[in-house]
Amino acid sequence: MFSNIPLLLTWLRIVLIPVFVAVYYLPDAWLGPVAKNWTAMTVFSVAEITDWLDGYLGRRWGEVSAFGAFLDPVADKLMVAAALIVLVWIGRAEAYLAIAIIGREIAISALREWMAQLGQTKSVAVAFIGKVKTVAQMTAIIALLLWEDVIPGVSTPLLGKFALWVAAILTLWSMFHYLKLAAPHIEGPGE
């Protein structure tokens, strides 16, 4: 189960999810609002860095396993879902945008699983638009977690809200892209 460093990093990302959520449950006397923002942003950023690092190390060291390939995207989607839910809860993100993003992640994960059963995994491999969506999504979440204007001349809340809209639009666009790629493999009733 914990046979290699890349897999350990994936498990670390899963363990960080309740830590991330717990930050906003701490009393303000223990951790003030600004400190909560920075702590949550740091935990989220560490999790996202481990997402990149586990893939890089797994490929470089040849420690890619079927279980790791399954668990890695699950860990990433759980962290993003937790972050979006927290952002809705603290009033920094719109619920409909979070639902669109989380719903797409569930739908595309199911589609990829189904396509894998058909032996068509490459038909729905990650496309460039999915990578751009991920960058917009990470930018949005980090900016909305910070919430304070920490970049001179840039409104971090405005940047976060704009990036979240971009992420949501790209989320839907990429979902239709993947569905279009999968369409030739979908059989109708009785076929």
C-alpha cells in the first residue's frame, strides 16, 4: 500500500483534506481570519505541489502502479471538491460554479472508467484544454482562499472570481470535448 514515495505523496494529499477543512473550524481566538486564509492556502498549495511531484517522481523513478494511477486523480478531485465546498461555505464562491466543476469531475471520472473497461482509455486522455482548466481552477482557489489583496495592484478576490468563471467555462467545454471523443464508442439500445 505504501510501497513508494509517489504513492506516499498521494496519500499525504488525501490526509491534507481534513486538515484543510479543519482550518476554518478553528476558533478565531486560536487562528484569526487572515491566518486561516494563509494556512488554508498553504495546505491547499502543498497538496497541489504533491500532485505534480508524485507524477513526476513516479515517471522518473519508474514507480507507476495501477493503484497509484487510480488514486492520484481521486485525491486531486477530492481536494478540489473540498476547497470549492469550503469557498461556497465561507461565501467566496458561487454554489452553481462549484456544482458545475464538481459535477464535471464526477462525470468525466465515470466516463474515463467506462472507457477503460472498453479498452479505449486513450480516447479520453487528458487534453490541453483540461490542463488550462486546471491552471485556472488552481489560480481561482488560491486567490479565493487568500481573499486579501496581497499582490500590489491586483484585487485577489476579483482575480479569484474571474479565474473561477474561466475554470467553470473551461470545465464545461472540456466535458463536451471528452463526451465528443467518447461518442463513437457509445452504443445505443439493442446494438
